[in-house]
Amino acid sequence: MSSKISFTKENLDHCLRELGKEFRRLNGTAMPAEITLIGGASVLANYGFRDMTYDVDAMIRASSAMKEAINRVGDRLGLPAGWLNSDFTRTKSYTPKLAEYSVYYKTFSNVLTVRTISGEYLIAMKLMSGRQYKNDISDIVGILREQKERGSPFTLQQIETAVCNLYGGWDHFPKTAFPLIKEIMESGRLEELYRLYREEEKNSKETLIEFEKDYPGVAKEDNIGEILKNLKARKQRDLDK
């Protein structure tokens, strides 16, 4: 889900707090619910380098009352339909093993437990996605940078362990994934790389927006990489003329 409404750590917690209250009103306390935040929302919950996200993806384990609670909170707070959803389960980075390696975040109204994905597992997920037009690579660098600033830097072995735990190894990853993470971790230039990747992602997103105007509905998850590659090559040829 994407929208013009952005979520920060503070208003995300507010939305979850309101969701806990609404779910309790509808469902009582006999059947608690569990939500595991994924992607940008999980980055927000665990790190400080991200100001916001437009996506609130989650794994949801709850009674049918949760859907109504999500809708009611969305209507009350002026959020878009499906402001919290599980659409990401249809993407290639999803695996049911995420639940096994999730970590506790907070409990709201004594009925809604919220969990998140820890840093090394977020990195594994984002390496699997590798989207040039999202925050995938800059998030990887941001997580590595902040872990280093905290005095608990990740090792390549920790990342590989997360990769194996979630996906069984590197075999199903893009061929560029392992060389990329190895290069980033050995670079010693995390601050610079973060700025570079954020700028590149921003430019890629703007390029895709322009492409969508001319060719609506053509770009899909499985061809966006090739489309961006061709558009960048065309732009470079135009610059070289």
C-alpha cells in the first residue's frame, strides 16, 4: 500500500494504539491479536535514520474483528483504505519463517501485541527485494551505519545466518545480492554510500513515474529492473550526444 499520507515512528505508534483500543472494543480480551511489522514500518520502529514510510505492511494474526478495527481507525484518523495490510505476502521477500525470527515491540490495550523484524533479518529481506526505486539498498546501508554507531555492528556472518534462516541460503537471491552486501560492509564509507543510494533511488522513482505516464500499467515487479536499466542507458546516450 502506498499513499500520500506518511507514517513516522510517532504517528505509527498512535495508529497502533488506537487500533488496540478499537480491536478491544470489538473483540473483547478473550482472543488477543498479533501484528508483525515488516519493511519500512519495521525500520521506523527499530532505527532513527528513516523519517517516514508510506507503507505499513504487516503479518496479521487476529480474529475477523481486526479488519473492521483497521477500517474504523482508518476512517477516524483520515487514513487511506487498507492503511495496514498484508499485501507484501505476495512479494518475493515474504517467507512464513519471518514470524519465527520476529522480535517483540509493544503491546497495546493488553490485547494487541506488535512485533517487528530485527536489523539483520531486515537486511536479508531487502537484499531479496533489491528494488532500485524503493528504499531497499539505502535502508541496508542505514541499518549497518546505525548498528555501527550503537557500538554493535553487524558482521557478514550475521547477515548470512539471517539469509539462511529465512531463505535457506543465497541460491534464490539476485546474483548481485552477495557481492553488494560484501562490498558495502567492506567499504568503510557508510555515510557516503547512504547519501549516494538515497539519491539514486529517488532518481529511479522519478524516472519510473515519468515512464508510467507514457506507458501506464506496463511496469511490473518482474520487469522494473530491466525497464530502469534501459531508461538509464537511453538517458546516458542522450547525454553523450
